[in-house]
Amino acid sequence: MPTHDNQPIHGQWSSRLAFIMAATGSAVGLGNIWKFPYITGENGGSAFVFVYLLCVAALGIPLMMTEVMLGRRGKRTPVNTMRDLAAEANAHQGWQIIGWSGTIAAVLILSYYSVIGGWTIGYILHAATGDFSGLSGDGASNLFGDFVGNPLVQVGWHTAFMFITIWIVARGVRHGLEKAVTYLMPVLVALLLVLVGYAMTTGYFMKGIAFLFTPDFSHFSGASMLTALGHAFFTLSLGMGSIMIYGSYVPKDTSIASTSVAVAIADTLVALVAGMAIFPIVFANDLAPGAGPSLIFETLPVAFGHMPGGTFFGTLFFVLLLIAAWTSAISLVEPTVTMLIEKFNMTRRQAAFRTGFATWLLGFGAAFSFNLWSDATILGMTVFDHLDFLTSNLMLPLGAIGMALFAGWVMSKHMSREELNMNSETGYLIWQVSTRVIAPIAVSIVLLHAIGLF
């Protein structure tokens, strides 16, 4: 049954810019400001950035176009969108599993993402009260260890982060999601630019720029290539239903291709600017750029503790992290909320708070992974580790492969042409080749590498 004339039942973005800001907010998260700098440091700097940018162009943008296209054509939750589009294409209803996988993955991700989001709130207070002042490397490690080792503190900040996230989502598309990103995204960009301005005063700004933008393939490996490919996919929030449900709110006259490009560019720029802010500070304090996940919560506090104005700039930095975490978190809630509204006829407020409560409870497992349950491991992994591995390494890649195969091989050319509405025949052919061939192969390689089979 055709679905492309259906009206979106959950609301609509007021403009193309609103969608770009919302989708960018979904894509811009801890992965850009927390993960991108440290994996760049671990993989040789500029050579990694160069390959990462190529992967975003060749893989990220076509997959984002695909997910937005599916969402706008279906105009329902990811599950019902895939059901309706499969019916329209006279395909098996088993394709609904793509919607289920994304929706479930989003809840699982938010359950542990909220814990990390809670860390940013706690570290705002640590920075603002001067706890970083004169901090040594061992002191920073002890501070972080004591912080995550306290179960009550972990649950408290996890609760605060989840409550505000759900409150925003409960207010709806225009009054909640759109209004939140309208204010939060400009603040995020402004804070980043302030930190870059400070980085320019350290005397190591050009060293940071060279590290990011002067290719040096002597420190680049095959594993680095796969890391760049994987991060290009994950950083755009693909495969978890968020972009699909956001796509369902996109007006019919909005160009999917140009908006997807705009979102990818904005997301990438935030990651690069974050690197421009972080690496000069790291180099100025003779710290290791490849310090790994501890770069943000253990290495940078040492830097902030020894720099002029470190209390102020350290506080700004963790406020920036919090905003990035919130704009991503609200997109993770949305697929489940809309599913409950459609399936059980709940109000948005009821659906939001029930989703939030269930996700909050699930997050206890992640919060306790660093204290009460730190020794309770299966196959050497805690609850936190298992949630991360299951979603990032299995569910999201499989969901992305499924969307690419469905859009490229199951949907008719008429359906995809009509929805993408691209003026350039060459552009459409590039999208089709990427979706049919390049994306499934590339994401499959990432998946096999992540589970140790490649």
C-alpha cells in the first residue's frame, strides 16, 4: 500500500534549517568531542583525519540520505515505516526487523550514554569548584576513579541527565526537540570557538593544526583505516532509528541530498574544531595526544589545572560536552516514544516518561559496572562493555547494511527517485552505487573487524 502521501502524525520541522540543526545535534555528541580527538591521536593524527573525511563522503553521506529518505517516505516510526515501505515494494514483512533493531539499539545506547552524560555534569562541578587546580596525573586518575567508583553519585548524575532529556522530548517536535537544538547548537558552537580562541594563546596552536591537517602516513595502518571507516559511520548516528524518525518530520519540498551533505559537513566541522581546541592544550602541557578514552576525563583536567584561567575554561569545556551529549540523547529517545504513541495510543508525555523510566532502570547496570558490579563480568566484559559492544559492533552495522540493501535493491527506482528528487542523474547513480555496493561491503568489513573476524 503506498505510503508516500501520508501525513506525518508526530509533527514536522518548521524549516529545512530546523532539520539540519536537529540532525546535526543528533550526530554531534560525545563521539565528536570525546572520541574523535583521542582516536585521531591514537592513529597518527592528520593521515587518519584525511581518510576519515574520505569515508564520510563515500559512506556516511549516502547512508544518511538513505535513512532520511526511508523516514520521509514512511512518515511513521522506524518499525511501521519499514512495514509500510515493504508493503509498497511488495516485499517480505521481515524487513521490519531493521526498524526494531534501530529502536531497541537506541534505548540500549541511551542507557549507558546517559551514564557518561552524567559524568559531564559531575565534571562541570569539579571544574567550577577548582578541583582541577594543580592536579597531577595520579591525582586526575584518583579523582576519576573515586567519581565513577561511587554508585550513589553515578546513579544521581545518570538520573539528572535522563530527567532533562525526557522533559525535552515530552514537549514535542517543535516545542521540545526543535526548540532545544535551536538554543543548544549555537551555544555549543560558541563554546567551541571560545576554546579554540584560548588554544590559539597557548603557543602550540600551529602544532595542533599540523597534527590534524598535515598527512603523515608513516603512523597510519590498516587498523587505522578500519577505525576511520567505522567512526565515519557511527558519528552520523546511522542505523539507530534516530535519523529515520527525524527524516519523517522533513517537509516534502526539502532536498534530502543537500541537507544530508550539510549535516555531514557540520558534524565533521565540529569534530575538527574540537581537535583544534584540544590538541594545542595537550601539546602545551606535554601530554600524550593518543591517551585513549582517558584523554577527556583524566588527561585534560591535568591541563586545565595548570593553565591560566583553567577553572573557567575547564568548566566551559565540560558544559560543551554536556550540550553535545543532550542533543544526541534526545534523538535516541524519539524512536521508542513515537512507537509507543502509534502502537498504544499514548500521549507524547506518557510515552516519553515511560521510555525514560525503562531506560533509566536499564542504565543502573551501566552505572554499577564501575563500582558494585565491576567484578561481575561475562567473557571479560561488564554490563557497560556488553551494551556498548552489542549496539556499536553488531546492531548498528547490521541495521545500516539492512537499510542500504532495502533502499538499493528492494525499493523500486521509481520510489527512490521520487523521494530523493535529485536534479542530477549522475548524483542519483552515485548514490545508487554507494547504497547497493559500497556501503554494504564497507559496513560489513567494519562489522567483521569489530567482532574479530577480519
